Amino acid sequence: MTDKMDTTTRLERLRERYMNGDLDRRGFLGLIGAAGLAYGVHTPFARHALAANVSQVRFDGWGGVVSEAFREYAFDPYTKQTGIEVVDGTFGGGDEYLSRVKASQTGEYNIAHLSGVFDYARYHNLGLSSELNEANIPNLKYVIPKLVDVFRAVTDGKLSCVPYDYGTTGIAYNRKHISDDEMKEKGAKILIDERLKDKISGWGDWRTRIWFGALQTGQDPNNASDMDAIWDAIRAHRDLSLKYWGSGAELMSLLAEEEIYVTEGWSGRIYALQEQGHDIGYMDPPNGYGWQECLFVIKGSPMEPCEELLNFMLAPETSIAVAEGQNYPPALDPQKVDLGDKIPTLPAFDPTGKLAGLTFADPQYWNSNEADWSKTFGRVQKGY
């Protein structure tokens, strides 16, 4: 009992030092694990998991700087604290990953960094959702309520995930070749500007292509009235593009090496390029693509270790460190948690926590059209 009390006291003192600025993130997270290991302490869920021969949890995400942030600020400290290894995989797109999960054995995949409520609904409709015991995730109380409620609506008030971050898919452009004024004038139509032929790119994702095709034809992405016009805009973009990119790492490379001058891009990846000194501008056009991401627990996973990992990742100290590492605002409510100096400077950040300025995809609308639109885009992508 004395050892456990001493460990708790030490952890509380470490947290105070971190919040007072006496420790940096790396030192704080490392010492959390060291404090637990020094006294042979494992958390209750970790002890349960180890007793049941659960020695690892698998996490799949988007790779690049996002995975690096998760590994450094969440997974490694979690393993030090619990003794449970986090094995992380990567994927380039949601459809690709879902195909893997559908072909897998139960329990092979555990936690996924999914994008959008429509992905959450897809997994649930396919019978892949789990039911979290929220009592094991007390840090859920810090999350923006709007981000939680949209998931509850899909799964009858229960949760199979926790919200983790949000951002936008806006337009990134090289300021050496495209001015801020030109971007303001042309908006999403810059992506079908013939002047920039072979210096344009975009993500080879059917939802993103349709969303920006809607913007280029003056339509509501969540309620398009003329799909023929959208497909024509997608074809025009395809013919003017150097290539479609397939991952965040490829997006950053194309822009950094100046192989392309303009593309839509993920806000955090573009911020990372700007931090590296590249003169890349970024704008969210009206009705731009806002999204939130969640940490989804797949049916058949070891629930208590997964819930403990989710709770660890939602702890303000961990969540803020990851957010600063990956350059996406965390799902934490800025009205409840002091998010520090950097996060309020990130693209898409909403200091109110209401997210009223972001346009999210309507899951029912997009999922109801998925079979038709994804098939049509596959044909368009091939040149039809």
C-alpha cells in the first residue's frame, strides 16, 4: 500500500511540475512511465490484460507525422506505464483499411484512427462496432460535447469510439507561383485552372473529389443537385493533374519538392510544411471540408486494455502533446481545458468549442450514395 501511495504522490508531483513549466513534454511523459515501473506498478486494466495474456493492442492510423506523434507522446509512454505494447500499422485511405478489416480474423485489428462520422456509421452498419464502458474512460468528460453527440446518434446513445481531433481539407498552394489574391478570387476553382496544368494534384479519394467538384460547380456538398456537372469537374481536375496522391507523406513531398503548386490538403500536414519553412499558403473555401477523427474500437478487441489506452490518450497532458506533434486541434473542449500556446494557432481551431464554422459531411447522405459514387469515381479515375 505504501508503494502505491508513494507512486501516486510522485505522479501528482510530476504533473504539477509539467503544468508549471518545469518539465517539457518529452520529460514528463517519460517520467510517468518511469514512475510506474520503478515501483512495479501496473494499472488495474493492465494487470487484468496481462493475466489474460493480452500483451499488445493494435492501432492503425494515417502514418507520417501523425503516427510519429502518437508513437512518441502516447504509445511509448502507455507501454512504459502498463506493460502492454502498442503495435501500430498505417493506411492511406479509409476504403483500403476497411477492406483489410473485413478480410481479417476477429480480434486481429483493435483500434483505428477513423475519419468522419460516415466511417463510424459504415463500421457500425457492417457489424464491426463495439460498446465502450465509459466508466473506464473518465477523461471523456473533457471532450467537446458536439463531437461526442454525433457518434451517439449513430449507435443508439452508446459509443464505439472516442473523438480525438479535428481539422479541415482545404487548399494548399505554393506562394511563389500562386498569390493570396488569386486564391481569394478563384477559391476551389484554382484546382481546375488550365494555367496550372501538370502542377495540380489531389487526393485519390472519391468523397474528397466529389466534395471539391461540388464547390467548383457552386453546389452544396451535402445536397448536390447536378451530379453530371460534378463528374465533369472531376474529369477536368483529373486531366489537369500531375497525379493523385495517396498519403499525407506523399502530399507533403509533392509540395515540398515543388512537383506541384496547388492541391487540396489536410490542414495539419500543411501546417507542418509551413513549420519547416516552406512558403505554402492554405485556405478553407466557403463550405470547405471539415472533419473530425475518432479512435474506434473494433468488435472482438480486448475491451479493457483498449479503453485504458483511449483514456490515457484523452488525458489533457497526452492529448495536447499529440496535438502539438501532429498539428491538428484535439477534441478537448477549450472551455474546459487550457490548451496552451500552439494549439490556438493551428488551422481550423475553434476557441469556442462549438465548431459552428466547420461544414461536416452528412453521414446519411454520403453513405446512402457510397456504392454508386465510389464505383463511378473508380471509372472516372481510370479515364472514363
